[in-house]
Amino acid sequence: MATTRFNASLRIAEAAGMFVALAGVVVLGGWALGSDYVTSVNPDWMPTMPLTAVTFVLAGTSLFLLPRGTVGQGGPVQRLSALVLGAAVAAVGVWRLALHALGASSPWDTLGFTPPPGEDFMPVLTALGLALAGAALVVTARRVLHPPAQVAAALLLVLGWLGLARYLYGGDTSGVPFLMSMPAALLFAVLGVGLIFARPEGGFVQIWNSDTAGAILLRRLLPTAFLVPVLVGWLRLMGERAGWYGLETGLAVFAMSNVIVFASIAWRTGARLHREDLRRREAEGAVAMERDFSNALIDGLPGVFYLYNREGRFLRWNRNFERVSGLSASEMLRIHPLEVIAAADQARVRERIEEVFTRGVSDVEAAFRAKDGTETPYFFTGIRVEFRGESCLAGVGIDIAERVRAEERVRELNADLERRVAARTAELEAKNRELETFTYSVSHDLKAPLRGIDGYSRLLEEEHQERLDEEGRRFVRAVRQASQQMGQLIDDLLAYSQVERREVRLAPVDPREVLASLPEICREEIRERGVELVVDLPDARARADAQALTQVLRNLVDNAVKFSSAAQAPRVEVGGRVEDDRYLLWVRDNGIGFDMKFAERIFDIFQRLHRVEEYPGTGVGLAIVRKAVERMGGRVRAEGEPGRGATFTVELLHQP
């Protein structure tokens, strides 16, 4: 709204300047045409001198250029032109005042035209008005001294309005040498208004264009103060001349008319100001409520809140900041934010502050130093915000002392746990070494007599079988079979123990190469049992331990051969495929199969689904398979159906 009035003020000044300049040209045209109605409006009234008309042309042109050269719409050329033309107007006015003071006359007033007798000079009031107008134009063009320029413009307006009122009220104008012409009075009034509005950025017009209660009152009352008394006075005069009432009644009518008009305007203006005041109070209440809410929110924050500009001057903080720091409000205004940071952390915090102003956000852990020197660990976070036209840092600091103590306790617990784990690991390693030594010792001590039993039983069977009857020979065979089975069980247990203890080295392994490296004894057994071995493995690698994968494939193939040997056309298939990041490897047979309710049980150690007399074994082979696969980071599963064979699938990571 204020910007709209500002631009309207400039347009008023331009329009006034254009009107005055054109009116001056019209008056000169009236002299050229000999028209008394143009030069004086009424042939009985005083005419406007040709020099006066020319000066009005200069003054109007200067006023028209003023807004363009003083508020940035134009440039120095317009301002200089307005200044020169204003100085010329002032010079004419001062020159004519000087001639009046000296009692001299000048032929320049008529510029060669023939005026009526006795009216061939510029009246003193006209000369005064031109001097005031020129001075106001010069001062306004120089961009200085708004009040003096507007005072001169106001005097010019009053002077012109006085002349207009004199002609409005009528009366004889002859013999009044100081009275100005009717056109001059009108143009002085217009010049005064235009000069007042030519500088809307300061002085009277700045108040006029504002939205304050005083500006509203000014816009309501000032035009009324100029117009109403003059019009009411004219109406009173017309009534007296018409004989409607006498002098006393006329004065009463004049006074009451002014009272009624101004009271009405005052009431309307007061009502509007009342509404504006109510809206203002409502707005102030809303602002106060928002301010109180903001203060309550900021003061209610669990940590310290702060807002400071790039120079490090605190603009806002909460009560908790004062409580934690021990600083008063006046002290907060004098310190720099780094002064509440521990010396060891100031360089790092300074970097984070600069990061906030360059990148917009940052955070840091640092020690908050109170006024008494106490240092407390805090976590500070800040963001860049625009506040009152400048970039500022707004942030919050949270006390993390309890968290730091908890982290220290966790570190101490972890260190103690690591010490205990290291001690327990060393103890377990020692026990494992002892167990390994004991295992080998036991296996050696157990296998030695077993070899003796098997050897002596074989000699007894070979060299003394004629001395044994059939039952004795059966007993000898049972002893040999039991000793051999016991030896196999010891070997399998040792193998299971080695899988648990041996270090796993994962690397890219091609299962086709592993299958090709199976011992010849396995291949011989496959041929002897008439089993068809089908291999369909992809050209890909799995992430595995070569030795462990060899053990897995050997056990699975042996298991498939054993349980498919009773089939009419025994067949064992070793296949695989790659799915995403997994390598699936399976061994499938067409043997006796198993019930799926035992799918997990068959991988447990010593767990068997068939009698030893039917399918010999120790029940350790599949347990070794699961243990080895798990240690390579994979998993194994079994699928089967009684009488329709079984499939064992190993899932490992694919190695591109």
C-alpha cells in the first residue's frame, strides 16, 4: 500500500508540472490571440503578464522533471535540467521583488504585448510566489533539506489558495496592486501541491503515504481543512448577498456548517482509527502469543539453545544456556561463542562454525566450559538461518556426559571381556591341544590292540580253521568284523574331530576338479558295484575350502553308492548350477531313499536309519558333511522318498 501511494505521489507531481507548463503556454496563446478570457478568465479581472506565463512554463517543466531526476527513475541530466529551470524561476521572482522594492518598473513584463491600461506590471504577490516556487524547485532538485522545500511549497499553496478565495468571493480588483491574477493564483496552488508530492521519500509526504493512524487522520482532515471553510464561506456570502439572512445569522451558519462538517469527518475518522486500533491490538496480541510460545518452546528445550551472527554476537539464547554457563544476559552480549568452549576443542569447533555458514549444517562434540571453569561434554548441532536480514547460526547443545560415562563403562567392560575371552581362548586352545594329544594317543592305543585282534583272528582263521568247527569259524569271523568296524569308527571319529579343529581356508574352488581328484579306491568301488556315475557340473567356481569340499563330495558319493547298490540299475548323479550369488551342488541316487521326517536326523552323529547288517557304516559320514559345509559358510539339506532315492544338496557362495 505504501509503495502504491509513493508512486501515486510521483504521478501527482508530474501531472501538476505538466498542467502548469501547458497552462503557461495557453496564457501566452491568449496574449497572441488577444483573448481576455484566456489571460484573466474574466475581462474585469487582472490579466496574467506574458513574463509570468513564460516563468510558469519554466516552473512546470522543472516540476515535471523533478520526480524523474530525484528518485532514480531518470538520471543526472533530468535533475540538472530541473535545477537550472528552478533557478531561472527563482531569479525572475527575486528580480521583480527587487524592482518593486525600488519602486521601478520593467518593460520585460509584457514581452511586447499590449496590456490594459494600468495593468502592465507583475504584481508583488506574483513575484513573491515565483521566488518561493523557484527556491522550492532548486532545493528539491538538490536532494537536500526536505522540510524547507516543503515549507516553501506549502506557502506557495496557501498564497495561491488565498488568491483563488479572493476571486471566488468576488469584489472589485482595481486599485489593488499586490493582488495576483486568477490564472496565476490557480497555477501557484497547483505548483505548491506538485512540489509537496515531488519528494515522497521524506518530510510531510512520507507521513502522508504511511499506514499509521496519524497518516490516516492527515489524509482525512487536511483536504477538508482547505476546501470546506472556503466553500462554506462562499455559501454564507452568497446567502447574505441574496438577502436570505443578515451578518449575524450568516456567521452562525458559517460556524455551524464548519462544526457539522468537521464533526462528521472527525467521527468517521475516529471510527476508522478505532477499527484500525482494534486490528492492531489483535495483531499485537497474536505477535505476543507467538513470541510467548517461541520463548516457552526455546526455554523448554532440554539442552542449550543459541543464535548468533557471523561476527559471533549472540542474538538469542535460552535460560538453560545462562544456567549451564553461569553467565548473565549482559555478559552473554559481550562474549564470543568460542569462549564457552574448552581450549582444546576451539579449533575444531571454529571449523564446524565455518562449515555451517558455508554448507548450511554441521555438528560436533566438544566440551562446554562454564564461567567457573567446569567442562562438560556436549553434542552441538547448528544450521544456517536468515534472521533480520543477515545469515546466522542457530543450534542446540545436548549434555552427553552420561553417555560418555556409559561409553567409558562399555569400553572398560569390553576390555575386561576381551581379556577374559583371551584367557578363556588360551585355556580352550590348551585343552584342545591336550584333547588332540589324548585323541591321537587313545586312537593309537585303541587301534594297536584292534590290529592285534584282527591279525591273530585272521591267522587263526587261515592256519587253524581245520581245528575249528563251523561255529568256531563263525565266532572268528564275528571277532574280525567287530574289530574292523571298531577301527573304522575310530577313523571316522578322528576325521570328525579334524573337521572341527582344522583351519578353513576359503578360496575359489572348481567342484569338477575336486570330483576328479577323488581317490582311485572310490572309483574302483563304483565300478565293482556296477553304479552309473553321471557328472553334470557347470563351468563355475564356489567359495570353499578345497580339502573340506573333497571330504564332503567323497562322503556323499560313498553314501549314494552304498544305498543305491541294491537297485536294478544303480545310478548316481553329481550336478550343480549357479543361482544369483549361490552355487548349488547336489548328489542324487536312485537307491532306497528315506522318510522325510528323518531329514534332519540323518545329519546327527551316530544316527542311522538302517541296520548295520544291511548297510554297514558308523553314522559319522553325514555328520562330517554338515560340519564341513557349515564351516565353509554354507548349508546342506536332504530330500528323499522311500524306494525312490535321495538327493543331498550343498549350498555355497558363488565365486565369480
